[in-house]
Amino acid sequence: GGGGDQIYYQGHASPGMYSRAFLEGRFSEKQLDGFRQELSHPGGGLSSYPHPRLMPDFWEFPTVSMGLGPINAVYQARFNRYLHGRGIKDTSDQRVWAFLGDGETDEPESVAALTLAAREKLDNLTFVINCNLQRLDGPVRGNGKIIQELEALYTGAGWNVIKVIWGREWDPLFASDREGALVDLMNITPDGDFQTFKAEGGAYVKDNFFGRDPRTAAMVANWTPDQVWNLKRGGHDYRKLYAAYKAATEHKDRPTVILAKTIKGWTLGSNFEGRNSTHQMKKMTLENIIEFRDRLEIPISDEKLDKYLPPYFHPGVDSPEYKYMMERRNALGGSMPKRRSISKPLTQPAESAFEVAKRGSGHQEIATTMAFVRLLKDLIKDEGLGSRFVPIIPDEARTFGMDSLFPSLKIYSPHGQLYTSVDRELMLSYKESTSGVILHEGINEAGSVASFTAVGTSYATHDEPMIPIYIFYSMFGFQRTGDAFWAAADQMSRGFVMGATAGRTTLNGEGLQHEDGHSHLLASTNPAVVSYDPAFAFEIGQIVKDGLRRMYGANSENIFYYLTMYNEPYLQPAQPENLDVRGLLKGIYLYAEARGRKKRQANILASGVAVNAAMKAQKLLKDDWGVNANVWSVTSWNELRRDGLEIDRHNLLHPNNLKTAFITDRLSSVNGPVLAVSDFMRAVQDQILPWVPQRFDSLGTDGFGLSDTRGALRRHFKVDAESITVAVLSQLVREKKMNKKVIQAAIDKYKLNDVSAADPGNTEGSG
């Protein structure tokens, strides 16, 4: 019981982990030969960095791009405590270790969660910072001292700081330094000089370091250059490192950081150690290889050394080193890193959980955000699945109507609620608990995605599948934290990402920085994201139900869902009889077929709130211009494009067995041009263009957002019903189905160039 440790390995150190795995017999020489040759190498290769998606049985946590490992480690440690607090799993003995570089700490994400770790007393968390004083191009703090800077930062954030600066060879010098001259000299010597010392030699160090002060010069006056050179940095003293690790595991109530001073390129030879160019030096010369062999006393003869293909070295399974290593590994629970690929499936929710979504809202106008929150409440009540849901909120619960969950689910806090809440007498009072369900992250999207990742990979890290529901302003999702979502995809996180208050015209009062018209375009770049832009509650219900099946059913997929939801209240229709569920999930279905026999026909493809405008345009086209227009609900432009790309690839490789894209098949049965519209920029809709058999045009919200009424904004961007009507008429004119005079007539009739002439629409639900 208590759980095993979880390690975030420094990304650029992956060859070290592969070497260790080779020694343990987990990888063969042939597999090592395939490093960075994942496709071309026979039998497959090894990924460049820790990538669970590429090596799902080996790597557990991705740690590149740099900065993501530290913040994810903090939230993983916090989630481990969360699981324990809720009684889902005993994680009392489990520790999280994150190894990172001193240069990496310049990344804001690497230090963003330090105070949270201290505030929640995460003594199950240890950072080990490899302070080799170098980043990729040069010194981290050439004119300063990065270790002292980090010590001050972590101490101020409330962490326990352990410094491992100098090896034990220095101890006699410190013991004889009664005046503190050596310590003073160390404190005034900038990091740039310390880097240079290890790139030069013992004589240089003796003259240019110790020689700066006659008192320190006297300490080593009788030392040879080799003796001076053998004064190690603390990060290369295994006894001191062991002592630091032991102290870290025994410290209580605070997370610990170990600051270990090291040398970049240590043991690789004089051409590598401490050099600014070390990061770009990809190969060793034969002389470098010989120097490396001699330094580490590796028993390989000169005859066996090849500068292009030097041999691997293994001490042998009968060697004392191997036996000790394997004995310790077995005693500690097995090899690391190691990842669980298969987890237990979850019971799917009862159909009754989706009944309210199917019924619609009757005469009440509600936004799709509220429809989803109601669905979530019903899912949480489900006897088999309800306890698995974990709402993650970046301080916007009241905006999204989720404050109603506070009293029943409570907000997780390791300290419980130590104060008297100001709203304690209210029905929707703010309640915190050590067993709370909600992860309330404050105004913190980066931390929220880190929580999403920890929760969404619980099936692998803990064999306890949990369902994260991360809900946020859609503008502040993929645009703000796209790199973190990419890492979540790499780690094969599952769950639901809900972009609320979506749309460039729907969040009408917020303006340029808040109004999202492109998140689906950004989401489309992440291969693991299945994104939808639903218009109605019943669509959300079908999508969520299918998502639960795909991610948490018997044949679970390593994907996560992105749904955009709106804050504009409107009538939610009941689920149509004979609903084309397959089409809805694939990305398109015929929502409102044109009635009557008219020569002029058209097709309006719309998603999200634009479906309402399309329905109004359908009526205008029929009543004012004698045009029959079908209205198609496009639940996912992205999924339609991916289907088309998959079909194109198949047809390229199988010319004698051609297939048809889903949208091509659906639209082949209808006549008339296709107009695609949404509350997003045209590039979202234009994704499907290659597979549309008819004339295709699109309307969208390209440009920056503005603050005004919804009607004015939609008229400005030309995505309102009247603009859709004129666009369809223009298509029919170009197809010579109508006289071109109707276009100007329609523009004049609807005052299309007059923003103030537009129906302002309702103003409810503003963010």
C-alpha cells in the first residue's frame, strides 16, 4: 500500500535512462541502435525524449518542452493527495520527483506552482535541479549566481531547500578556512568564472580561483594541478547526493528542492566539459571516446573502438555491479520508468442521465453551457460512474452556473475549511473539504491544464480511471495553454475540455481579448483532440455519451474531447425522432430539411449558435425569395476534415478500392450550393472544402472581437440570418439560378450595411 514513486526525468537526459534500461536487460543493443529512428529502424526505435505516446510501456511523463515537467509534477503530487483525501486510493507513501535544469527555471511554468506546493504542504514532492550553470547557448547567470537566486526563490515560496554544492574533497579546505576566506571567494565569484574553471584545468583553477586571495592561495600552495582538478562539484558526489535525497524524504509539511551543482558534459572529456557549445556537439571523435573510456575505466580495448560505431558496454549479468543494481531494483518494486497501458474500464452511465438533455428546455431559454452543467449534475448522480467525475475550474464557476455544485460536491482543500464562509446561510454557499470533489484552481489556466493532465492519466498512473471536466473561457484554452495540452496528449490524458463562453459574437460584451473565434482551429492541430461545436443540449448529450464510451469503455482510446459552449440563452429543442446519431457524431447531420417543391435549392451548414441564424435564414429565403434551403448541423468541422484526410490517404494507396469521405456521401444526395457558417473564423469552416461536391462558400468572424450587442456584432461580421440569406442568393446568382438584381435588392431590404439596423438580440448570459 501507499503507492510507488513517480519520476519526471529531465527531458534531455533520456539517453541516460535508455542506458540504464539496457543494463537492466529491458533494451537490446539493436533497440539502442534505433535511437531517434522510430520509423526506419527495423523493429522500431527509441524516441528522442520522454514521450509516453511513442513508448507507452516505458515513459510515464513527458518533460519537454522545458518547463512543463515541473508544473505537472506539482499538480501530480497534489492529485495524489486528492485521491487519498477522497478515499479512492492510498497514496500515503508515494513521492513525486522532478529532475530539471537550472536553465529550465527561466521558463515561467517551471516556477509557477511553487507556492501551491508549499500552501498544500506537499512533502510528497521533491525537485532536483541540476545546476551545471549552463543553458543551451551559454551561462545561465554568467554575471550572477543561479544557485543563490534559486535558493532565495524557493525559500521565499515556502520550500525546504537543500544545497549540494561541493564534493567531500573540499571538506578539509572548509575545515581549515577559519577566516571564511574560501567561502567569501566562492560567494563573490560569478557563475561564468566557475564554468570557465571546469573548461580549463587544475593549474588554471589554482592560479585564477585560489590565487585571487593570498589566504586561499596558501591553502593549495603545495597542491599539484591534478589535486586541484580533482575537487569535485557536489552534484557528482554520490554520498552527498544520497544524504540529500534521504533528507528530502524525511522532511515533513513542505516540499523539498535539491540544488545540486554539476558540470555540463561531466566525464565526456575536455572538449565537452563546461563548453558553451556542448549542447550542439552531437558526436565524439575517436580521441574523445578514448578519453571517456579511460576516465570511467571501461574495459574496452583500443582495437574494439570505432569512431563511427563504438561498442556498447555491459559488465555482465554475473558481475557484482549488475547483481547489486537488480537486487535494489527488485527490492524497490521493479524497473523505472515504466507505464501502465491498460486499465480497468468504467461502467457506462445509465440512459436516464441523458433524459433531460434529450427533452430540451420547453419554453425556457437556456444557454448550452447551462445545458451541459445540468447534464453534468445528472452524470455525477449516476450510481456507477458519478464518483469518477472531477470538475476543474479556473475561478469562473459562477459565470458558468457551476456554483450550484459547491454545497454538494465541495471544493477540495487539504486543510478543509478553517474559516466561516460569508455566504454560509445561502443555499449555494462556498464549501471546502479535505474530501472535496471540485478542483478549484483560481485564475490559473496553466495549473488547470496540469490538473487536467494528472486527473486524465490516473488510469495509467494509479489504475483508477478518473474523468476530468475542465471548463474555462474558450479564448483562454488552446490559445493560452496549447503547449500544455500538447503534453497532455503526449501523456495520453483522457477527459473533457469545455470551452465555455465561446464565439466571437456570442460573448458580446467582453471584446477583443475574450471573444473566441479560432479555438477550433487551434484544437485541430492537436491529433488527440476530438472537438465539437454543438448547437443544442441533445447534441451535447450524444457527444458526451459517446466520449465516455470511447475514452472509458472496453476499448478505451487515448483522446480527449473539446466542446465549445455558449452563454446565449435560447430555446433548446427536444431531440428529433429518428435522429441521425451517426451523422451527429461523425460531424454533420440534416437538422431541418427544406419543405415544399421549389426550383431553387441550397444548403446551409452551420455549427453552434449559428444554427439558429441558419434556421431564420431558411425562413427568409423561402418567404422572401422562393428558395428552399436545407439546414445541416455541423457538430464538428474538424472531425469531417480528419475523415476526409483519412479517405484521401486510403485512396492514394488503394487506387482499386476507392472510398468516399463522409461529408461527400452526405451532401451527394442533395442539390444546390453549400454555404458554411459559424461563430468562428472562416478557416474553421473552410477545412471541409476539398470534400464538398457542390459550390462552396463560407461566412465567419475573421478579425478581432469587439464589444457590442450580439446583433450588431453578427451584422458586422456578416454571420447573421440576413447576411446568410444574401450569401445564399449570391451563390444562386453565380449558378445562374436567379437574376443578379436580387442581391442588391436583398442588401437594401435587410439594410445589410447598417449595423444599427440589426436586431440587437438578447443580452442575457454575458460573461
